[in-house]
Amino acid sequence: MASILKASPSKNLKIGGHTDAKGSDQYNVALSQRRAAAVKQYFLDQGVPPLQVETVGFGKALPLSPNANPDGSDNPEGRSRNRRAEILLDF
């Protein structure tokens, strides 16, 4: 992806950081922003211009899986799936 971006300045990435539901909203938003920024840094280290890579932190707002089971107990597998960064291609 880095090679494609460097060769095509009109192409962009949007990186979204996500967290599970543990912790406060403020903590999770900051953590998700750091998570997205770490992925952005990888692309910058590969020589991709900063203006081609946008980041956003969603915190716990967009889970892939439930953070808790139907009975209210913790769902570690679901929480694990929610801790992620997603790369959206704007090609």
C-alpha cells in the first residue's frame, strides 16, 4: 500500500482506531487515537506523505462484537475483536 500511495498522490488512507468497552469514554477515545496514529506512523516511516493518511479515534463506539455476553458477563473474545485499527482506502 505504501508504494501505491507514494506513486499516486491523489490516493489516500483513512485509519480508524477502535477499543473495547473497558475504561472511560475519554480513555478509550485517546487510546483509539493512539492506535490509529501508530498505524499512520508506519506509513510515514515508509515514505508516504502525511497528507495522504488521515486518522480518527472512535473509542468503543463501533464494536465488531459484543463486549459482554447476553447474561451481562464479560466477553473476552468479543472485546479482543473490538481492539483494532481499520484502514479504509480512498482510491
